[in-house]
Amino acid sequence: MPTLYETLRADIVTAMKARDAATTMALRTADAGIKRAAMDANKEIDDALAIATLRKAVKNLTDAKADFERGGRADLVAANEAEIRTLEKYLPKGLDLARVEALIAEAIQETGAQSKKDMGRVIGALKKRPEAGLIDFGVASKLVQAKLP
């Protein structure tokens, strides 16, 4: 079974052959980001590195889309949405909200967190869990804040 990165590279070739400029550009940009992240970390490209890099790219695109919406740039909003959809195909599906809430409750109990000052310990405990790669920590952070007085 090919790795995520191998799949992405094969899809670049497919998009180029189909003359799909938008998909080709999005995938080439992601490929370059993954290679850069591997060089910066001085390690081989694996699925964890590829997923982390793609998540960061999607987050940056989402932030940029919000800025474009505030600026009234519908053309750039549409382009960002298309690029986000393209990259999200390579990301694993996240955990459902009920599972994230259960993991947060476990982390709060395990760390003995009492207030929002302990939020860092709770997030740290979540990041050590095997399911950490599937957790959206932006959502998790808001849920932890809501649970801690």
C-alpha cells in the first residue's frame, strides 16, 4: 500500500496529465511544503510528517479565506475553498465530537486540572494520546476552556 506522500505524488502526475492547473498547483505546493518540513526536521518523509504539514497548510488556507471574505474577495475565497477541498482528501477523518469530549474528560481527570490555568497540562496530555493525530486541537482547546472554570 503506498504511503500518503506517494499517493500525493502520483496524483500530481495525474492532475498534470489531465491539465488540471488548480489541482496541480495545490498538490505541488503541498509537495514542496512536505519536502521543506522534512529538510527542516532533518528526517525522512513519513505519513505523520505529511499529515502534519497538510493540516498546517489547510489551517493557513482557512485563515487566509477568512481574511479574503472580510476583504470582499469572492474570487480568492473560491480559490482557497477549492484548494482546501483538494488537500483535505489526503487527511484522515478526525474524531467525532463525542469522542473528543470523552478524551478531554479523561485528560482532565488524569491531570487533576482544576482551572483554566491547568489547560496546558490537559492539552499536553491529549497530545500524548495515540489518537492525537486525529484531534483538531483548535476545537479541543475551546472544549477544554468550556469544561474548566
